[in-house]
Amino acid sequence: MTRPHLTDWRSEFPILATCSYLISNSLGAMPARVYDTLRTYADTWATLGVRAWGTPYADQPSWWDLKGAVGDKIAPLMGAPVGSVLMHENASIANSILLSALDWDAAGRDKVVCTDQDFPSDVYTLRAMIPAHYRVEMVRSQDGITIDTDALLDAIDERTRLVSISHVLFRSAYILPLRQIVEKAHAVGAQVLANGYHSVGIIPVDVTADGVDFYIGGTLKWLCGGPGGVFLYVRPDLLPTLRPRVTGWFAHQRPFEFDIERFDLREDRYRLANGTPAVAALYAVQPGVEIIAEVGVAAIRANSIRQTELMVQLADAAGYRVVSPREAAVRGGTVTVQPPHAYEVSRELLARQIVIDYREGAGIRIAPHFYTTDDEIRAAFDAIADILATGAWQPHTRRDFVT
């Protein structure tokens, strides 16, 4: 059977008929199949009511089993074994659960390592959850694009308990050398928590081969799954060592005994569950994940390298600063450019139905996915040139700054 061209998938995504959607690193385009899965959710609720918690309906598992079943759909896209990925509602919740489960009392360890290019919410949670005597050692970027590998590895020493880093940086799309980081951390007895929001679905990820301890990512970006779908991977041999203090009845071995005095954690990944999940989001997540698996990450990555290289060339030709790596091997799916008046230009692009976003300290992030045409990319750069040449950027102010 002949494989479809990548752009043949465009009809699966309704928004592509109304605009140039170049912001899949922030929110992936919604697959039309989501209408079907959300109707299945509604039909399940309408038909079974409370029985939906324990009764499969149509092709979906029971609501009680959804967190694990959806995790198993994502697991192959990140090289994780079945049974090692559990869904959560957002990264702050997943981070809090995991950080609360770690043993922070190891003798001689009193620091965690992160970078100043990590997504702020990860750092907020980290600082809130670590013990008072711990300190955060923050490795700082020298160029606003990359993190110096040697500086990061040097920061990981025998006093380090945890290294918490982004696999791909959200501003610049620089890919950190995850395997090297894990190897250094393990050599000194530390563990690694990686943020995979900007990696899974756009670059090859193999948490097993890289030996990653913990990996937290989301479906709303490159997996086209929408908000409310966050996946937490724990290396299987580490699972029994985790005793979360942020928890809930889904993590209990016998939840329906409603024993208020005794709390026995489950032995499987559900020991990292908490309370009742957002069931509708678990239905909405699945079509995007399935489509990414059907298209194949290898094909997506090859196309992404080609299109991001095109964007670098167009930016260079126009004289715009490129705030992303120039080497394809360490560049994710985004190219951030900084033309004059970048914020104001970004607002005018949105007004012209060219959907991008702006990040303070970086510039305009342009993120095509496998469904993006080269013509859309060229048209975006033509529009930037026109906006600057005609002064169309001038009416825009920061009062409407949202994304």
C-alpha cells in the first residue's frame, strides 16, 4: 500500500482550512476525529452513567482504566515499555506527585540542577517541593539559545540528588544531549527528570535506551492531543521506591473499601495516581496520538529538519536574527526569529490569520508540523517582510499580549 504524502493528512485537521497554522509547538491542530471520541465519551456517560467507571463502552476501556490505557498508546512514541506511563492533568501536578515521592534524605546530597531555559512552571514546582536545606543550582545559557554541555555536566556532582531539565528548550528548540546528562548523573548517584513537551511527537525519543529515570510531557503540542493530557514515565525498576505524598484514592490498592485509617499504595504505575481524572480529556487526547503513530516519528522528523532548515535560510536572507540552533541535529521542530519590532509583527501576523506566537526574550516562534506546506512557510516570511515594509506593525501595542 502506498503511504500518503504528509500533506495528504491536512484534511484530518479542520483549522488548516481557515488559517496558516504554524504554532504546533504551543497547541497542535485538533484532529477531526476528536469529534468522534468526545461523542463516544458523551455516549458512554449518557448510556452507562456511573457504571462507566467499571464498564468498557464501544472501543474504549472503562474510565477507571483510561489513565493507563492512554499512557500505553503514548509509550511506543517515547521508547517506553507498556505499563510504565500514566496520564495526569498537567505538568505541575505530575511534577508535584513525582517530587513528593522521592527520597530526599540521601547523605551528602543537598542540591538539584536545572537550567535558566527550562519552562518556568517546572522550576516553580521544583523550588516549592524540595526540602528547605536543598538548593537549586541553575546552569545559565550564554547565548539564549543553547546550554553549554560541559557547564551542565560539571554542575552535576556528588552533592546532586536530581537533575531536572527540558529535553528540548521551549524558546529556541535546542535539543539537550539527554543520554550524556543521564550518564553523568548516574555516575555520581543522581537521577534525571526530563521535560518532554517539545520532544515527543516531533523528534525520536527513547527513554529506555537513554536510561532516563523520569520523563514528563504533554499531548497538547506535537502530539495534537489538546490540553489536559500529561504523561509521566517512571523507569520500571524505580517504581517500587516511590512513595508519593501528593496522592489520592486512585493510588489505593483497595479504593472502594474507603478505609480512612490505612492507605496501601498500589504496586503498579497507579501508585502515582491521585484523585478522579479529567475523563473527557483522556478521550480527546487519543486521535492525535494515534495519527502521530500512523504517520511515524521518523517521517515527521525528516520533514521537520527540511522545513526548519528552509526557515533558517529565509530568515538569513531577510536579515532576521535566528534564535534557534543552526545545526539540524540539535534543533527541534521550531525556529524562533527576531525581526525588528518582533512583538508588534507577531500581532499583525495573527491578524492576517498566520498563527504563530511570541516569547519574550526570544522572538517569534514558527513551528510547522507534518501537515504544513512549504508554501505556508514562505508566505509567513513574505508577510513579515510586508508588515515591516508597510509599517503595518505600528498600530499594535503590548496591551493585547496573550501568546
